[in-house]
Amino acid sequence: MERTRTPVVSGWFTGTEAGDGFRLLGTRCSACASVFFPREDAYCRNPHCPGGGELAEVPLSPRGRVWSYTDGRYRPPAPYVSDPDAPWEPYTLVAVELEAERMVVLGQAAPGVTPADLAVGMEVEVVEGVLDEDAGAARTTWWFRPVEGAR
Ligand SMILES: [Zn+2]
């Protein structure tokens, strides 16, 4: 039986395969070309925007460079989904600079990637992640992991 895969947040990413098939989705202002992630659909947040633009959905670059990183040693509050009875597993958070979009995107590192595996400036790629799953369904998110050979 095929499991259903449901994005944990609707409209923030597309695709289900690792690598080129999976992309974060932002929006770009047609007046000033500013890109927003998380997506901004109401109005352009660039204070220098001439205005009048429309916000169109754009896939973000699949790769970027580590801008900063840290690890989370405590359980985050809801809506983060975790079993309160299970021991907390530390995870790694990465801030990734996307050169073309001139922005920094936050995300969790793929399981097994620790701060010791990362360095500022290292190339990373976005991949589909699974936040939680059971027999019938998986809730998906995005993870960053070092590009092969970058370690
Ligand atoms: Zn704008």
C-alpha cells in the first residue's frame, strides 16, 4: 500500500524525490524581484519596493552554502510534532545562504548530520524529509544535507 505523503506546511515545498526533484517554494515580487521564504502572498515586504508588483511562486535554488548552524538539545514546543514520552534526540539546525535569491533559509539538517559535519561556506542541498510517519501516512518537511564530496 502506498503511504500518503502530506507536507507539514502546505505550499512551502514541492516534489518528493531527493536532489533535483525537491524544491522549496518562495514567492518573488514582480516589481522589485525580491524573493520571500517563507512565502509571502499578501504584499511585498521590501521597504524599497516601488510597489504594484505581483507575488508569483518560484522554486528556490536546490543548493546553497552554510551561513550558520547550531543544534537543538531541547524539545521545541508545538506545532513541532514529537512524542513527549520518547527521549529527546538532539537535531541540527542550519541557516543556508541562497546566492541567487540573496537570502538565508532555515531548516533542519538531515538525520545523522551533526554540527561536527558542517562548516560555514559548505555546500548543502535541500532534500525531502519525513517529520513523522506511521503505517499509512508520512508528514513531510525539508532537510538540508552536505552535498556529496563537500565534507
Ligand atoms: Zn517588491
